[in-house]
Amino acid sequence: MARKPARKSNRPAAGQAPSTPPGDRDKIVAAFLELLAERQFEEIGFADIAGRAGVSLAQLRGDFASTLAILAAHIKATDRAVLAADFSDMQEEPARERLFDVLMRRLETLGPHREAVRSLLRSAQRNPPLALALNGLATRSQQWMLSAAGIEASGPRGLLRAQGLAVLFASVLRTWVHDDDPGLARTMAALDRALARGQRVAGLLDDLCRIPARLCRLGSRRRRRHDDSEESAAA
């Protein structure tokens, strides 16, 4: 009697996490943002996210290790949406104007998630570890925004710029979440003022970054004079 062919199992091999289809990853992020708009960050559990997204806990764990990881995925998606925009017509504009346009584009992208952002800002004010983690995510993100604006974002000086821009943008977000004007007049004014302050601080930071190099050159000249004096005395 012929044996029936073995049925192919769809179950993952032992020790292998079940894979989540790409569309389910987006559903997980969307579910998290919906929950964040309704409650505090600290109150959102994995079971809540999985239930809202319509996935199993195993699927959720296969893609995201924490709620911060889900938030990081949202921030990355926002970065990509901004970077996909065409900023070629701004190349001749001053750096401040280019950065203004890039950050306004970011706010437009965040528009559907205003309540989630408002909730996250409130939680960060009460939760220093969360605020610290968010700062790390924001600084990395702002390095990409600086690059989109054609502003150097690499090296120690670029990291300083990105950190300053992360703080600056967070202050603008606090205005934006309460700005009901469709034209975002208050937000644009706040962003313009913040960039003006940031430009002055950035100039000061650039000067400070040049000081160590000048000190090194000064020390090198002093060492050469000292060596020349010793050689003259020995002669």
C-alpha cells in the first residue's frame, strides 16, 4: 500500500521565532500609536499591542523586543518619509531656511499622530529614563534631518549639532501639539525662533570646537621653542 506523502508543516522549527509578515509590522506600530494616543506610555502592555494589532504575542516578540523598539520603528519610518521628499529646489537657500523646510516636513508627516506625540511628551516629563532614551532616538534621527538639509552631521561636531537640534525640536513639538491652526502659524513662529537661537549657539559651539585645535598648535610651538632653547644652551 502506497504511503501518503508527508504533510508540510507551517510551524517554525524548534527554537525559531515565528516570522511576522511586513504588513503586520506596520499594524503593530499603528496599534502602538493608537494606544499611545489613549493612555500613558508606561500603561501600554505587550498584550494590549498584540490584541489591537491582531497578532500573537509570539509574532510581536519576533519583531520587537520592547515598546521603545516599536517607537524606534515609527521614528525610522518618519525619517524615511521626510528623506523621500524632494528638497532639490532648496539647494541655493541658506542652511537655516533649508533646515526649517525639512523640520516642517517632519511635522506634516507627524500630523496624524499628534495625540500620540502629546502623550509621549507628557510621559517623558515624568519619567527621566524614558526622556533619556527618547533623547538618544531623537539625536540619531536629527542627524538624518541635518543631512537632508545639506548640513554636516558626522563626527563630534555633527553629533553636537544633532543633539542641539533634538532639544530644539522637542521644544517646538510642545507648541505644535497645541497648535489648532491649519496653517500652523504658532508652530512656524516657534520653529523660526528656535532655529535663530540654535544658529547663535551653533556659532558658539563651532568656536569652542576650534579652541582645542588652536591650543594644540600653541602647545606645539611652545615645545619647539623649548627644544630650541635647550639646544642653544647645550651648544
